[in-house]
Amino acid sequence: MLWLIMTTGKCNLKCKYCGGSFDGKTVPYEEKYEISDLKRLIENDPDPTIIFYGGEPLVNYRYIMDVMDKIEFARFGIQTNGILFKLLPERYWRRMNVVLFSIDGREHITDGMRGKGVYKRVLEASKYVKNLGIETIARMTVTEKTDIYEDVMHLIGEGSFEKVHWQLNVVWTEKWNFSEWGRLSYIPGIRRLMDYFMENLERGRILKIIPFLGVISLHYFPKLRGAACGAGYSSVTVSTDGRILSCPIAVNEDWSELGHINKGFRLIYDDYPEECKGCSYLKYCGGRCLYANKERYWGDEGWREIDQLTKEYLGIVLGKIGRINELISSNIIRMDDLKYDPMRDSTEIIP
């Protein structure tokens, strides 16, 4: 299981799409429970992955050290903006299995959303971590300023990241001209990016572009029974106040609460939106995003716009399955090499 451990509700940045820190009354800036209680909960899991989350998790780097010292049997990772990477001693970085860095693509795109100088600082952090032999992942937020082809290709070519994934900015901000941007920019960019992915596949090279690889993996190794991120059934969040949540973003919503660290918790077993249950893409998408489905900040019409764009992207990726089958039959690639489990990385395979 994937355990997202919130170390703090505080963030050292104030990005345009999320606004920075959580309210400290809702997500306290320090833990309000004992690590021994967390350990007792996690030790029942035969294969736990702990990903430190925030806020910005490195704001409370000492808690990261305490957890890693006392829960030695887990895999570890962190989702971070990288700015404070020097606070965590090298011996703890070396114990990480994966590090996800928030970076949105090219320098002007990243700095335009996250703040001047952030891009260079993230690259400094990612190169430091990669040089320690730790897997690095670029974690993009995609907005109307993004050129998905140019920005993903930039991160692939930059050389600091083994994998790239992205999330669409369709929750944090007021509704923007999403459908037009999708038609004129995003979908054409996805087609170009998928062509590049296939060009590499033809040569036996599997690019770790997660929104492509993850969907292809689900075609051959189906396993979803909810949102593709695992929210509430194979991934849970431990908030700083001890609540167990289905989603790390849903810190205020009653539907997200699964239990408490001192009392145990339940998992979600069927939370697909009704609109999704008859969809041919459900086995790949899982309803896309549990939080977006529940809250629908853009209303039902906005939800349908996002759904339509998701189907177009999935159609582009799945349209290559016939050729991928031929590459497998020709032994150019192996089916097993296409297997990808996002719970090991805490990634989003459906943007």
C-alpha cells in the first residue's frame, strides 16, 4: 500500500494554482500523534511505501528523519519542491527510493507559476539526488501556459529526471478556457508526444512518460478498482492531526475521512461516479480523480469537458496498442517491461 505521510501543512512557496500552505487549524504544521502509533498501523502492511507529503515536507525535515529512523522496514520517497533539499542530511536522502520534484517544464513556465529562481533551484536539487543514485521524477502541473509537447520534451532532454508525469490544473483555480486550449494545444501536443514515445519504442526503448506508460500497463496488467491514483483503496494519507484520508488534497471534506491513526480505518471499495460505470475507458481511468468527482468545482458541465479531454488522450494512447502488440511479438520489447505500478512512485497516470 502507498502511505502518504503529511509532515506539515506549511509550504515555503505560494504557487499560483494552489496558494501555498494549508490552514494550520485543519492541517497542523507539526504532528499531533506518536510515531509509534504510525508504526503500529503500517507494520501490518506487507509491502508499504511511505511518501512524505505536505505542504512542503522538508519544512518539517526532522520528522522525516524520525520516521525513517523508527520505521525501517518501508520503502521511502518524497514529493517536494526541492528548495530546502540541503536541510535533510545525505544519509537520509540515500535511503530514499524515489524523489518527485515539482517542476512544470521550461524555466519561464516553472518560474511563472512557482516563483522566480525556482526552476534553477529544483534542477540543483534533482541533480544532487540523482547523483546519489536515487530515482528522480518530474512532477508537472499543466496550465493554459503549458505546451505539453515542448515542456515534457524539455524535461526529458534536460537529463535530471528518469520519469515525467503531469496533472491538469482543473481543481485549484477558477475555470479557464480549458476546452479551447485542449483542442488547439493539449491534444495536438499529446499526439506529437505519443509519436515520439512510439519512435523510441520501435527501437526497443521505453520512455518513462507515465501518463502513456501507465495506461499501456493497465491494458496488459489491469488492476484498478477506483481512481487510478489508488485514492482510498490502495493509497491513504495520514494527516498531521492523525486522521486517515482517502486523498491528500481533501483535508476538509467528510467523505475523505477513512478513520484515525489511533482507531484504525476502512478502505473504499466502490466509488466510481455513476457517469463512469458504463464507460469503455473505466478500466484505464478509474473515474480519473476522486476529489474532482466529489467536489466538481467547475460544475457538471466543466466535469464533462475534463472527461471528454481525458477520453481523447486515452484514445490516442490506446490507438497504438495494435503496433505495440506487433513489437512484443517481434521481441523488440517485452510485455513485462511495460508493467508500471504508480503506487510505488505516488504518481498520477491519468492527468
